[in-house]
Amino acid sequence: MSRIELIAPCHFGLESVLKKEILDLGYEIVQVEDGRITFAGEEDAVARANMFIRTAERIMIKCGSFKAVTFDELFEGTKSIPWERYLTRDAKFWVSKATSNKSALFSPSDIQSIVKKAMVERMKQTYHVSWFTEDGAEYPVRVFIFKDIVTIGLDTSGVSLHKRGYRKLVGKAPISETLASALIMLTPWNKDRVLVDPFCGSGTFPIEAAMIGARIAPGIDRDFLASEWAKVGDKKMWYNAIDEANDMIDHDVKMNIQGYDLDNEMVKCAMENARAAGVDEHIHFQQRDVKDLRHPKKYGFIITNPPYGERLEDREDLPELYKTIGESFRRLDDWSMFLITSYSEAEKYIGRKADKNRKIYNGMIKSYFYQFMGPKPPKRK
């Protein structure tokens, strides 16, 4: 197998979690940037990264990188990339996204147009045709320009990796599966500890936790564009990744995970999503107000995404809501609480300063991941 470099974008502020996942899969870190990690492996890394990484938004093959301050340089740099190594004669290829930051070239539509033209010119030289049918497998191209350095990648995932395939129904402000996984992995929670999400919505935190605990690969129930590519690996590497994922599942695991929501329709939605993910036996969902949060066990975890006033009319209710969250948390003996919110006065009304506060960008919304640490449970004799 030939060695390739891959690019994995993630939420800003969560690069350390993604880096650990990549290292745990056995791959070499090439570069860590804000919101993006480049790593290297054999060709089967395309299948394994898509199958097993929980916190990346997608996996891209890094096709080339060069400096360009003019559109001519962009054209020639793109044309010099050996596109024939990846694309077949009937490939359907287009520039699905172009971004530019602190660079001379800044028009996304112009960047997209010129990169496509340069690819066509390179393909003409290779395949000796003047027109391409583009009725074969799909090859979306992504272009990033930062400080005049152009990086071009092929998107191997297709639909974003946060779409695991289980979430058919969502609430009004759902947290993405990739972000939920990353936040859980930032906590000391493990499958032997109680976990409660008192604002579970469509069930993302409990479901992702159950999948982590049962070692269910996030990509096990979905397809990836690159599985149809003829020149990148082969079908066997995808079958091997599926076999590896199935062998990893812990069918005997016992977990105590609970999800509550005030809206009974959301509770039903969460139950349905958990069934689709194959983890419904590990999660107890029920309609319950956060003020009624109780649990007999010690050393549990609250991991949640409470409302933070997306609508103006909801914001006046936030002080009372966060006071209630604080009161319920204090009743739970020796528990830890982790919550993500963009509400900047959360600590004030919870009534306790967080032990740690991590800034996370949830899309374009600046959020805070407040970490209220309880004591560690005594070691078992």
C-alpha cells in the first residue's frame, strides 16, 4: 500500500481530542492547526479513519499544497497535482467548498472556478480527451487558502461524519454527534459511571456515550463516497474496516445512562434515535424536569447542553433555569457536571465557579464548556 496524507477538520478548540483519536488508530500526526489536523498512513487509513474517528467532520486526502498570490499561480499549482492518481476518466468532480483567510486570493467562486478548470486541463493531458462525461463516482474537492498557502483535498466522506445515520428526528437546537462525542471524551466519564443528561433533546449525548461505552464505531451504519473510488485502495479495505468494527463491539457491556427532557415528544424522539443506533437497551429516557433531578448513586456525571436563549424572548428565563440547574447539581452527592452553553452568566446563576472552562466554537456560536469536578470515587479493593 502507498502512504498518503489525510486532513481531518474538527470543531475549533477540540483539536486535542481528535489528535488522540488519530494516534490511537496508529497514525502519524503531520500538522496540527486551528480546527484541522493532517496525518499520515497507508491507503487503508481512508477507510479506518472514516469508520472509527468520532470527532472529525470529514476525512480528506491531501492532494497538494503550494503558494499562490495570483490566479495564474493557483491554476498552475492545481494543474501540477497528479489528479490522474485519484480520478478516473468518468469521474464526477467539482469544487464543493473554497475558503480563504489572510490571503491575496479571497473570492470563493473564482477560486472554485479556476481550480476546476486546472483539474480539467490536467485530466485532458492524461486521458487525451477534450470533454468528460462525469457520470462516474463522485469526487468533491475542497480548497483552503491560509496566508497564501493553498491546500487542496478530496473529500472521502461525502455527507459530513456527524451524520452517523441514527438521528432521524432532531430537536430545535440539536448538538452535533461529533461535538457531543468530543465533549464526552474531554470528561473522565467511563462506561462504569452513571451519566445523566437532563436536557437530552433528541438524545445525542446519551447515544454517543452509549456508543463509546459499547465500542460501536461511529461509521458502522453509513456509507462513504470513497468506497466507490477505483483508484484509492480497494473494496477489501472497506470490508476489513467493517469487520474490524463488528469485532470491536462489546455486546456484554452494562451501562447506566439516562436522558431526561421536559418535552414528551422529544423523549419519544430520543428513544427512536437510540433504537436506530442500537443502544436503546443501555439508556433510560423519561419526561422529567431538571428541578426533579435525583439519583441514589454517588460519583455520577451530568453531561448536557441546556437551553441558552437562542430566541430573544427565552433569555429572560435563563437566570432561573441556571439557578435550578445549580440547585439540582448540589443535591447530587459527589457528582461532576459538564455543560456546554453560550450563556456567559451560567456560573453566576449555577452558584459555583467552574473548575475548568474551555472555549468551544459550536458552528459560529462561541460557547463555553463548563467543567464542575466532583471527587474521584475510591479505588476498588
